Amino acid sequence: MKSLSVAVCLGLLCACATVRPDHFYILSPQPQGAIEARTAPATQVILTVSLPSLVDRSEMVLNTTGDGIAVLEHERWAAPLTDLVAQTLAEDIERRRADLLVSQGAGHPREGAIKVMIDTVQVTVRRGQLASIDVHWRILNTRTGTDVIGGDVFNAPLGGESYAAVARALSDCLGLLADRLIAQMPTRERP
């Protein structure tokens, strides 16, 4: 009986010793490097982002074969994914246009602000293959009342099998989205 108790205790100790650590990931603005000096006065951009609840969680979610997904318990986002996407996209926009100052959420915009609403329809990640985001957007110029509505799917290859490659590929997709948004935003009028 004593040897059975010792064997059970050893088994429990071994199980505890094999606990996997959590790994945390962030998204990064693209391209990397220093941001251009801000010009004054800047046009205010109010950015709102929504993500599907399937992927808006702390665990990384990968697509498997067919209609299946894998929720990775130990591969996690360092902050809520919606916040990471909004923050990264805001920085991506500012890197591309120094005359824009992007704030997140529904604040009280100044007169002449641009409102950008991003509705992410689907996020697909196949490890070792491709990441894609399917988004719809609306760009409202509050000064002129003009409204631009669009949507597209942005893809980026995963540069490897690692989970860090997933974060890099999603960052690349957001950079492509920022390029498209900038092309559709109004330019600052010269005095």
C-alpha cells in the first residue's frame, strides 16, 4: 500500500513538472522603423474596430482542415485581440500619413474629423501557410459628409511554422489594410 501511495505521488509530481508555459504575442505596425515627423495641424481620425467573437479571445485560434479550428491554450495574445488590432492599425495609418492623428474608440471628434469603422468579418490562419482578414470598412469625412464604403480580403504568407509567424502575418495583413484605407481617405487641403 505504501508503494502505491509513493507511485501516485511520483506520478502527480511528474504531471506537474510537464506543465507547458504560456507564450504571449503582439502585433507590430508595418513597415517597421521610425515614424515620420508629425506635421501640424493634424487631422483627427477616430478608428473603431470589431472582430468576430470566435477569434476575439486571449488564446490564438488557428484553422485546421475543413471547418475545424484549434484554440491554443498556451499561445496567447498579450492584450485583447481587438485592442491589438486597433492599436496596430492606428499606428500603421499614422506611419503612412504624418498629417493624421488616430485615436481609438468613440470619442468626441473635432470638427473636420474622419471616422473610420472597421468590421472584421473573418480571420483565417492556417499554420505554415497563410493568414487572411476579411474586412468591411466605412470612412466618413465629417467635414464634407462624404462616405466611402469598401471591403476586401487581405492575405499574407506565414514565414514559418512558429506561432510568432502567425502574429507577423496578421501584422502584415493589417499593413495591407492600412495601405488601402490611406488610398481612400481624403487628403488635407492646402491653405
